[in-house]
Amino acid sequence: MLWIPHQLVGVPLYFNVTLECFTEAHPTSLNYWTREDGHMIHDSKKYRTESNVGMPIYKTHMRLHIYNIQQTDYGTYKCVAKNPRGETDGTIRLY
């Protein structure tokens, strides 16, 4: 199961923003973020990802920090959770 508290997020140019996603999966899922083109987001000067496993262990709180928003950063971001039983994703629109 996956849920996103804020599916539509507005942020001005040159500001920073954090996108959030929550998952519940058993067995534990592989969690990651992508852009709308499907490319996986990796930590860099632009992005920082966090994935905090909660209690109970099947709950995960994912965060994607995006720094110094530029026009090209606006669009759709996907939070993805995969395990041997399947895959689910949710989208966040950044504007």
C-alpha cells in the first residue's frame, strides 16, 4: 500500500521543497523516486532522497528533497515501491 499526503505541491523558483510518500509492504519493499520520464532519481547536488523504516518494520516514510527549484524541475514525480508480491506507485505534481 502507498499513500501520498500532498499530490499537488506548489513552490516558487529558486526555493527548496520536500516531497513525501508513505508505504506499507510485506515483505519489505524496494523504494525509489522517478521523474515523469521514468528515470530513477539519485542523490546529487539537486536531489537528496530519504527512506526511513518505521515501527512496525513494514512501514516506510520516503522523502525527496529538491534544491533550488528551476523551471525544468516542475512536472510529475513518482514514488515507487516494489517487492516480490508486486509494485505500486503514486504521483506528485510539482508546479
